[in-house]
Amino acid sequence: MKKLKNEKELVKKALVLGTAYGTKRGVVEFEATDSTNEKLEYIYRLLVHDKVIQPLQKDKISQKAIKHRLAIWASKQ
């Protein structure tokens, strides 16, 4: 997995875009107490469920891999 040049900014963008995507669908309502990792994992699972992005292999799922996959998705938006 090659690290993207501006991955942190893309992860932040993915969080915003993913929240907007979920809200538009009517399935996302995050609480103030939800952690960033929980939000990113929910967005990842939502995008995989809607077949917007390819799922990771079950043995390769980690926070780092989820952030990387969402950063790639955000870079294409």
C-alpha cells in the first residue's frame, strides 16, 4: 500500500464527503461523541454496501487500510 502524498487531507475530505453522502441517503446521523475512526469505518462500510468502492480483503481490514481506501475515493471526487 503506497502512501498518498496528502493522505491526511484526503481522509478529512472523505469524512466530509462520506457524511454528506450518508445524510443524502438518510442513513447517517453521527453523534458528537462518535470518534473519527467510528465515523470512517461506518462510511467505509456504507460505500462498500452501495458498491461505490471495492471492499478490502477480510484479513486486511484495519484503520490504516480503511483510511487509505477512503483517501483514494476522496481523491477521485
